[in-house]
Amino acid sequence: MKPSMIFAVIAGVLVLAFGIYMIDIDQTQETRLPDVDVSVEGGQLPEFDADVGDIEVGTKEVTVEVPTVDVQSPEEDVADAQ
């Protein structure tokens, strides 16, 4: 099995597990179909309460020290040697 296929399967399983863990849906009202005869009364769709996980998103300022890099191209090396 190719490594990319293994990675895809593992990622799929993780997404599925995360989705099952983060969502809890409970049916709060039963479905009622319309009465069908000469006159039709309206039906009723079921109601659901869904509790989903919280994800907090925010920003913060961070100072990152960036090193200075001196890059010399081969042309500069030849010019310095002369």
C-alpha cells in the first residue's frame, strides 16, 4: 500500500472520529405524516437539538527573532577572488 493511501485512510478515520465526537444530535419531536384522504392536512417535520463542540479562535501578537542570512552567489565569489 502506498504511503499516500495510508495517510488518506488515517486522515479519513480521524475526520470521521472528530465529527462523531464533536456533534451530538437528539430528536426532540417525532415525525407525523399528513393524513391522506379527500382532504389533506399538513404534516410535521421532526425537530432536533444539536449540541456541537466549541472551538475558540483568536489572535495574539508575538515577536519572532529572524536571523540575518548572508548569501553570496557564485559570481560574487569570483569577483571577490580577483
